[in-house]
Amino acid sequence: MIPRWLVIDLEATTDEGGWPVAEMEIIEIGACLVDDNGREVAHFQRFVQPQRRPLLTSFCRHLTHITQADIDTAASLHTVWPQFERWLWPLRQGLAGWASWVTTTASNCCWPGTNISSTARWRSCPI
């Protein structure tokens, strides 16, 4: 089987100057499975409705290009995360590893894995 890689990109709530990672919530899960040549094999994308701060800041909307309407009609992480797992489950054979984009600005650094854990703990979501 040809090795494949999972590339995941998370977007999270924030404001200018940044928020503590523990206070950020995932607002989009994007992922694609690529082969060794970088060709996309499959992709997943869902918006996630934040629970603590349901209104996106102007800074967050500008940074992520996610609209309030995208978020208002999205499901919660409790719904979206199992969808992501169901998408990934049949694709796990031949998975060589994963990579994630990390967003870094002068005032903020968000490590997505930390954000997944923080959001999941706050929402009592099994990840």
C-alpha cells in the first residue's frame, strides 16, 4: 500500500493580541489525505460552532475568512469530531503519519493539538 499522510488545519476563535490557548475554540476542521507525491486522496472540511464566545471577533473573521453565518449554521464539536473520526476511520490503512499547519503571529501562537485537547476538555468531548 502506498503511504499516505494526513494534513490537518484547524481554525480557532481569537482576537487581536491573542487569547490564551485554553480559551480558544475550534471553529473549523480541515483535513486532507495525500499520497507520497502530494496528491490529494480525500478531504474533510466542517465549520464548528463555538460555545463560549459564539460571536466571532472582527479580527478572527478577517484572519480566517470564516463568516458569522458559517458558524451560526455549524454543528458543535460534539457533532463534528465524530464526523471527522468516521471520515478518517476507513482511510487509516497505510497512514504513515500526520502534519498540521501552525498559525504564528507576533502576538499569538496556537498549537492545534493543544487547542483540540483544551476544547475537548472544556466541552467534555471524548478525543
